[in-house]
Amino acid sequence: MNLLTLRGLCGTLVIAAMSGCGSNPIFQPSPSPTPSPVVFDVQYTASTPASGGTLDLSAPNETPVALSVTFSVSVPPGQGGTYYWTTAIQAMQPPAAGVVVPVVRNKPLQPMTLAAGTQSVTISEFYTTNAVCYTPADRPASSLSLDIQLKTVQSYDAPAVFGKQYPVTFSLRCR
């Protein structure tokens, strides 16, 4: 069999194979799915107490608060490393003033090493702040949100790498 005969045979096989394919005789393979790009993201997944529950607070500032919060964190390839976290429960304080301040937070700028990919992160050391339990006028009845901010350098003035607010609220009770 020479090359011309082989080409003719292959062309016949291709035409025969395409003849049962409907009105479009050109073979078009379906595109392979491309993975969606991983973006830096943090999602609130759970807390103890759960959102809507009660946080028991007390004065003075820096008094431990029984709170544990779990996040699902997605870090893009090549962006793993140490990030500095600040996590806070925000509320109106004083309640009538319309000023939103953190009433519960972790120690600001806590270092946490994150690997590329998705991982679960739990923060369980929270403290009172802004003396919410000193006087009845300073006692907000409930929080407004759970906020986080991540930075890569240990500085209050550095821009945040990531910041997000979650609609997670708690009843606040002074003991």
C-alpha cells in the first residue's frame, strides 16, 4: 500500500465516521473544564456559642471571653505564609451613640501560618475590650457583626491583605 492509497483509505474512514454525526460534519471535541482560579477567601463556618447565642462579658478590659470561631480559609498557590489576624465582635457603643466598636476581640495581629489550599482555622482566645461592662450606659445588648482583618506585616498602619464582615451576632451579657 503506497502513501496515496493510505491517505485515500484514511479519508474514507474519516468521512464514513462523520456521516452518522448529524448535520455538522466537523468533529469538535468538548472543551476540557478549566479549574476555577483559587482566590484568597475566608468564610465563617461555626462558632461556640453559635451565632444568635449569648456571650458573657465582664470588666475590666482583657478579661477572657468564652468564644471559639472557626473559619474556612482558601489561600492561592504561591501565597502561603504568615498572616497577622485581628478578629473582633463589633457592637454599637455606647448603644445610643451610633458608634461601632469592637467589644470582643482576639489579641490584635496574632501570627498564623497558612498554607496554599483550603484549610480550617479556629480562633479561641478572645477578650473584652472598650470596658463594655463598667456602666449600664456602656452595655450594648447585642453585637452587630463579626469582622476579621488579615495583614502580612505586624503593623497597625499597613494595608490589610484581606478584610471581611460577617452577619454573625450575639446577645451580650455582663456578669
